[in-house]
Amino acid sequence: MQRCFLVLMCPEITHQYFLLIAFPVSTCLDVNYLHNGILESLDQKIEKNSVTLGRSAMYTKSQRISRLPAYLTVNFVRFFWKPTEQVKAKILRKVKFPFDLDASQFCTTELQAKLTNTKLKLRELDTAETALKRRQRLDKEAGRMETDDVSDEQKAVQDAQVALEESLDPELVQDVGCNPSGQYELAAVLTHIGRTADSGHYIGWAKKGDTDEWYKYDDDKVSQVQKDDIMKLDGGGGSLNIFGDDFGLVPSLLWKFLMCVED
């Protein structure tokens, strides 16, 4: 009779600092959205020698973030080695990315617990601000004059801002350089034009402060662009008509810590 043994081993836990999150498009070919690709890149299968088994074995490597930085960089690894042509070719697959990113889904359960209440208060603030904008639009359409009186919608926004500030975890607030809310807004994009890693041209795209204005930095040529132009940087080759016939795909994105509280 052949006997099978199940060997249980304790997981090995290590900690390491990171400067960016690398999203390998080449190994996530069925991924269409950034957050799905990041989650897949955080859980990997690796093969290495097992001292217990005395042979090679497959291991699951799971990574989670225990501290979110104030600025978060995500790198799209779009190049892969093409042996037939002996070049690093580019993967043109479309991968959608958001202007606002909730990074709590990439965190440890301990950090998620500290961010949960703040996420709820951010939603309440967003709802209150939407109601205020609707009220202001209706007043403008009706020709009503602005007054110094505080409306119910304005009061709701003020209360939501206070509640949001109070919801922040004290330890995270004291940790200089971290993101205590888990929420980010897109601040800059770096794109590459060209079909291989050994040639081409890089262009920078950056958001101006707290406005909705975006600027394109092509060497010494600076021009203002529309927000919709940034959405077209998700890949797909020919769909990027702002680059003519070439390909301008995102190699990296920069998000900055978002905190929607005004003085």
C-alpha cells in the first residue's frame, strides 16, 4: 500500500520596505483593471527548495501593506523578453486605472481595521458634498441669490468634515509620512512612447495642486490637457490618437494622500 503524507509547515513572515508597487502586466494578461492586477501581484506562486521535503516545492507568497506612504507609486511592467526578435517588447493590453484609489484592500487586516471608520466617514462626506452641489445648481437655475445664511446642506458638509477628522486613527495621524485614510488621488502619470524598452520617448503628465487641471510635460514643451486625455493612457495601442500612430502606455502612476477636509 502506498502512503501519502501531508506536511504542514508554519508560514514564514518577513517585513520589508517598499518604494513602489510593481504590476506585471505580462503575468496578469486577463486583468483589465488596476486594483485587480495589484491584488494578483501581491499573491504569487514561487518554486523553491524545501528543507522539510528535501526537494523543490511550490509555495504561496502573500504580501500585504502594513503602512501606507503619503505618496504611492504603481509601476506597470509592460515589457517582456521576445526571444525571436531578441528585444524587450511592449504589452499593449488596456488596463483601466482610477483617479481615486482606495488602497485599504491591499493592506493587512490590522491596518484595514484602523481605516474602516475613516472610509465610512469619507463616503458620508462625499454624499453631503454631492447634495450641496445639487442644491447650489438648483438655486442657480432658479435665479436665487446667495446669502450668508448656512443651508442645511452646508451644515451637513461641515459636520461630515468634523466627523471625518475625528475618525482618523491617532497612531496613524502621529506617524509622519504615512497615509492615515487609505485614500489616494492620482497626481501624476509617466508614459512611454515606443515599441521596445531600448528606444522611445517618455512624457510626464501632472495634476496642478487641488484643481482639476492637468498638464503634459513633453521635454521643454508644456501644454494643458483635458482630464479625458489622461483616461486614454490606459493602453490599447491605436486608441491613443493623441500620440498619432505610436503607443503611449503607462509605465508608472503616482497617487498622493487624499484628505478631503478644508480649513
